[in-house]
Amino acid sequence: MTNAAVDTAQTITPPAVPLPKAVQLVLMAGFRRWYLRTAIKRYGSVFSINVPFFGRSVVVADPALARQVFLASTDDLINVQPNLSRIFGPGSVFALDGSEHRKRRKLLAPPFHGQSIKNYEKVIEEETLRETATWPQGVEFRSLEPMNRITLNVILRTVFGADGAELDYLREIIPPWVELGSRMATLPEPSFNTGPRSPWGRLAEFRRNFDRTVFALIDKAQADPRLEDRTDILALLLRSTYEDGTPMSPQDVSDELLTLLGAGHETTASTLAWAFERLRRHPDVLARLVEENDRGETNEYRQAFIQELQRNRTVIDFSGRHVLAPHFDLGPWRIPHGYTVMIAMANIHANAEVFPAPERFDPDRFLNTRTPTAWIPFGGGTRRCIGAAFANVEMDVVLRTVLQHFTIQTDSEADEKVHFRGVAFTPKAGGKIVVRRR
């Protein structure tokens, strides 16, 4: 029986944070980690807030209840409203729900599984070697920007297959768009024309330029006699059809490619910057990674390191759903229609009952053991990040390649503080490191 079929006479919402709406907005926008941590201590692992943009919301930091939300029927819960489709476009998978979302996910799945990802490993290694060739030795530098360049070049090459003038142009316009789009993603869009020089006007201008470039690349791909043999994501999407035999429209292809480019590189780059920030301060972990890497027999410890990294330094800290049904029953609570349910992923990753001594950075907690269901850096359920396996391989290959060619200097520097960039949380100093070539 769905929530829609249950008697809706009684609505029971969790305890509410009794602060003015504007104050909660400031806290969520600028001090979210501290605000949620403080609220959890005072009100428990489920509580209500009311903020502009998302409106009345229930924050969930309980692992079991988070799983219930992720596994809920799409008739009850849909994607959080509003969402990143405001930035990526109405043809993005972020904009779709129900059967349309399922059909699009099925269409997008092939490039992100099995042999397809294996084919991209060489590209990842090549881009890592190209970027690190100019790294300074014995001098402290930020790792965040190099990681952003690596991940952007990787996703551009895997999406479009080869370099060219169009890709050079996209390399130029995407980084400033990501920075601006991240800041605007959680702000309400004005109902009036703000002009071409405003942030919204600049986003619209970027979108026109992006679409023009992608449409040209689509025309080139469709005219390519080797299209059937190509392994890039654009070719795979152009060859794919829905069950009724219809292809994606060029605009939907452009929206999805922008989604992949926007969501597919910054979060991975941010996680990699945290990787170097952690390694600088954990010589024992670094030594074990280097030893395993030099043996070349396995990547078990490197995978455990990546999992602990995503838990200990969670880059995307919440995942949202919108209550579509008349209400949604969540544990003892009955959440009304129209509410947002926010899964506080970073706070769940800090749950001491699931992850003992959660403040400690300890890859061993993921070694030779089943990954807890409370480990959710990619979200969960039908909206779990479709590029999760790709991101994992990318981080694995980048770390493997860097450790093969460089020695990372360790010291007792204080941990870098967490910096919020609008969507992702990054090391405030950019993940500074000092390296020497091996």
C-alpha cells in the first residue's frame, strides 16, 4: 500500500527549529555543516526546518530512515524541487521523474558500466600524466585546480571522443560556468529579466554558446562514417533509442551532456583535492598506499582509502526528495504533501554507531568488510548518481598514476578547513601539497 492510500487525517511532523526563516537561510547557505550538527544534537536525527527556496523541509540524519527515503516509491517521492535542472536544462535527467526518469536512466546506463568504463582508463592516465608533467618539485601548491583540469579534460574526451577546436572552446567556457552555476544553484531565479550582465544573464549566454557548440559536434558525429565503431559517450547516445525506437532530441542530448560535464568533474576533482590533503597529514596511510601501488597486484587498500575519503570528507552533503503523495510516512512521522525531505549525508557519515570514532581518518574500516548501507556519498535509490562507477575509476587511476611518479611530502600541518563552493565542499586552502618526482 502506498502512502497515497493511507488515511491522511493526522499529520505528525518532527520537531521544528524555532528560528526565523531568514536566519535559517543564512545558516543553511553559509554555515550548513555547523547548523545541522548543532540541530541534530538538540532535536535528534530527524527535525523540521523552513528555508526559502526549498520551503518546509524535514532533515533526516538517521541511516535507517534515509534508506527508507531512498527506497520509497516514485509515486510518493520525486526529485527535490527545484533542482539542478534549472542549471542543466529541462532535458536533463535531473528534470525527469517516474517512468520518464527510468527510461532516460536506462538510455544513459551503457557508457557508465563494465567495458565502457574500462575503455576510459587510458584517457584518465594520459590526462593525469599531461597535467602532472609541469608540477613544481619541493614547492607547495594547490591540488584543487590541477584536479579540476584533469577531470574536465577526462570527461570532455570521454564524452566527445577526440580533441578539436570545439573542445578547446568548451575547456575555456566550462570552468567559469561551473563556478557561477554552483553559486546560483540554490538561489531563487528572478521572475523578471535581470539583463545580460547579471548572473542569470551570463548563465543564459553560456547556455546559448554551449548548445551551439554541441549541436555542431552532433552534426559532425552523425556525419562520421565510423559512428557505429566509436566508444565516446556522444556516439553511444546518438546510437541509442528508447523502446519505441525514437532517439533523444538534439536539445535533450545537449542537456544531458551539460549535466555530465557539470556534475561529472567538479565533485570528483574536489574529492581528489581532499585525497591529497589527507595524505599529507597521514604518513602511515600514504606509506601503505605506496607499498600496494609499487607491488601492482591489487588496489584493495586504495579502494578502502577512497571510500573512507568520501565518508570523512563528504563533498556533497545532502540529497533531497519532494513529497508528491498526500503524505509520506517516515518512521513515526507523517510528512505532508509539498514538503522536502533532505538526507543529511555528511551527518550520517559521522554517525558513531555505524562508523566508530567517525572523526578519525581510517581506511581500515572499509578493508575486507562489507560496505555499510549508511555509506552514501553518491546518494541512493533510483536517483543514485549514474556516474558513481566512473568517478570511482577516475579517482583510482589518478591516485595510482600520481603515486607511481611522485613522492608526497608529509608533515603535521593542521587540517584544512571545509569550504563551501555552492554545491561541493572543498579544502579551503585548495588541498595544498609538496611533491618530488620519483
